[in-house]
Amino acid sequence: MANTETQNLDALLHEIAQEQGESFTYNRAKIEEEAQQSNFQLSRLAMKVLTILGGLLASSTFLGFLAAAGLYDSPVAIAVVGAALLVGAESLIRSKTEAAADSIGVSLNIIGYILLGMGVGQLTDNATAVACVLGGAAALVVVLSRSAICVFFGVLVLNGSLLGLLVIHKIDNAAHLHIALLAAILTYISLNEARLISLHAKLNAKYSPVLMGVVFSLLLMLALLVHQKFLSTAIGHFWISGAVLSLCLLLLVYSVMQHAGIKNTKTRVAIYTCTVLILGPTIVAPSVPGALLVLLSSFYIGHRPGFWVGLLALVYFVVMYYYDLNMTLLAKSGVLVASGLLFLGGFVLLNKFLKNDAD
């Protein structure tokens, strides 16, 4: 098993070196040590999840103690304790390397967000101020935290704060700008993975949690388009987000072809044609191209968690797309049959052109 991992590491480093050129340098021993540490942490994931749940229960007890002590009567005290918990969580994570310390730090981090939001809300009675303060705190956590889980939650809180501002000020259609921003970030960090993780050790450590945070944030925004009643939004002009997500997908398809060495013009035209035919009917349902973007970008960089999340999201959004069609049952069946034939035809054509290109 160790030999297989060593061979995979050598192959990856060789591939990155070919892409980056002679200027690419690396410390193989350090990379191997970091990989082993990551595998060790992954093997303790179940214990870490249980520890986080235990930490949340303990934190809930602590919140009950604060309520009994009358802390909630003072908004300033709530906000100060919330900020102190965010700082204390990071201090605990930095001072200890054990999984328990990291998990307890994550629990304190979550409780810190809650108390900080409650305190600022009571002090200002202004939802905009709450969203801005939480967004600023989350941005600092993303930049400064050494915990991957805290960085992941920080990205989610930052995205939630931006979404909150849109809902508070009833600028619902600005959600398209938000989705476009998330799609652009996901496309950029996927296409530039090798360069980003080689720039600095901190960027390497933050890459995966930021990527997963952006993936979940994008899918949550797309789910909002499907279920607008949850936040009482009235987002229209779905084709805007659909067009942006489709463009990002086409850019990703272009990069995949470049990476695969597909240079034959007919093959490229066939791939682009199949992609456009698949995306065309879903231009007014951006959730489908959005899930496809997550799926393809994760496949392109070999990110398995993102791939499975994107696959599950694609299945769900396709089912919702079918369910929301304002057609009779017979017409819906025709759409499914036509879509299936399109996919099968595209598969056959691509196989034919790819085989000819290889020959």
C-alpha cells in the first residue's frame, strides 16, 4: 500500500513539474510527511466527528450556565464572550495538536459565531450589522485559522452573511451575481490547483477546506433558486445564472481537453456540440449546470468528496427539474426519453471521435 502511495506521489509531482516548467521546486520529504499526516487525520475522522458532537453538547451546557448567570441580560457581555470564544478556539487549536483539542476548538468556534451574532443583534437591533460583523469574523477565521474545519465553516458563514444581506435588503436578483462569483472562484481554484498549492504551505493547507466551502456554498445558493419559499425570495431571470455557469463549464471542458491532449478539431467540435446540447435545455434551470460544474471540476482535480457531493446534487436537481416542468406526464416522459437518447448519442459520438483522435 505504501509503495502504491509513493508511486502516486511521484507521478503527481512529475505531472506538476511538467506543467510548471523548470522553475517548479519542491521538498519531497516534507510533502510525503504532510501526506502521511493528512491520512492519519482522515483515519481519525469518525473520532473527530464524535468529539465535535460532544463538544457541542458541552458548549450547550456552558450556554445554559451563562443564561443562569444572567449573561444574556447584557448584550455587550454576549458579544464579548462570543468574540473571546472565537479567539480562544483558535488559540486552543494552535497550542495543541491532538484531535480532541481541534474538535473542541471547532465547537467553541461555532458557539462563538452564535453568541457574537446574538450580542451584536441585541446591541444594534440591525440585521445588516449582524451580517457584516459575522462576515468579517468569518473572513478573519478563513485567513488566520489553522483548522481545516474552522476554515470550512468560515467560508459557509461568510457566504451566509452575503446571502443575508441580499435577503435583508430585498435585492433578490443580486443572487445571480453571488452565484457568478462562487462559480468563478470554483473554476479558478480548480484550474489553478497546482500553482496555488505550490505557492505557500498555508495556501496548500487551506485549499481543500476552502474548495469544499465554495462547493457547499454554491450548491446552497442553487438550492435556494429551487426552493425560494424558504427565505420568501422572488428571484427571476434564471437564465443569467444558467448562462454564467454554462460558460464556466465550457471553460472547464476546454481545460480538460487541453490536459488530455485532444487537438483534433473535429473531436473538439463534437465535444463542444454535445456539451451545448446538454446544457441548452437547462439554461433556465441553473441548478443542473451548477451541479455539473461541481462534478466536472472535482473530477478534473481528483477531489473525491466534491465529486460525490456534486453527483448527489446533480441527481437531486435533475429530479427537481423534471418535477417542476409545466408539462403533462406524457410530455415529461418524452423529455426524459429525448434526454437519454441525447446522452447515449453523445457518448457514442465522443467514443468514436476520441478513438480516431488516439489513432
